[in-house]
Amino acid sequence: MPLQEEQLDTIKPEELKPKVEKPGFNAKVLLFGIPIFMVQLVAVYFVTANILMKKFESSAKIKNSNEGSPNAQVNTSNTVSAVDYGKYIFSINDIIVNPADTDGKRLLLTSVGLDLANENMQSVVKTREPMVKDAIISTLSSKSIDQLDDIAYRDTMKTEIITKLKRLIPSVGINNVYFSKYIIQ
């Protein structure tokens, strides 16, 4: 409702100043901020407990199993390891796998290199190549696309492959597993 001219003359200048509200307690912080913070806290807990802890547990199991085996070589600050990494590599080329939960619609094409401890082990692995391929295929096909896409998870897959192969062929010392080709389609 517009003011008439007579009323404009009676208005004092103090009344024309805008009223500034003092900052006070905001109830929206309690209603929205704290629940959002709690949801984030729970999400971080589940990521840590379900993903990161499994990775640490699997690497700890492998370390413990290596310590008890007679083929294990301990590398501490006092001892020097006699392992030549990359000197004896046995290659398995073009393994095609259907990842878990893809209904055959997705594929993983990979080539794997096994870093063996000595040259004699290459002939043992060559004679048991079907067993080695089966262990690699079963390990990779049990993983979901999300796990196969995760670069950090590849180290976990490598340790799983090493563990399976050491159970299948205990006489073979495997230093590492290398993926020379890794294509997901």
C-alpha cells in the first residue's frame, strides 16, 4: 500500500534506515549439517573397514605364508637377497576372461608374466601350464568389473595369483606377477 504525500513528511529519518538483524543461532545447522556429517562419517568407516582392511589382511596373510615356506628369502637390512627380479619370466599371452556379474557382456584380455626364481622353474611351469592358466583365469573371473578397473586392486590380484600358484606348485618360487596387457571391454 503506497504512502500518501502527507505521510511522507511525517516519517523520521531513523525509520528509513534498514534494520540489520544480528547473526544468531541457525537451526538449519542442526537439522541438515549434523546428519550429513554423520552419513559421511559412516561412509568413511565402511570404505575403510570393507575395502582397505581386506587389502591389508590379504597382504599380511601372504607375508605370513612366505615366512613359513622353505623357499622364502628374507630381505632385511642385515641380509642381502639373492633374487634376480625380471631375469626368468614365463609369459602367458592373451588370456580372455568374463568378469563376475557381467553375464558374458564384458571381457578382460590380459597377458601375464610370471617372474620365477631360477631357470629350472620355467620348465616346471611349462609342463604345468594348463594348471597355471586355470589358476589365473579363476582368480580374474571371480572379480567384478569395479575391482578389475581399480588400479590399486591389481596388486591384490597379483598376490592372490601368487598364493594360488604356490599352493598348486609348491616347488616353484614366484617373485612377482606382471600384467603386460590388460584390456577391459
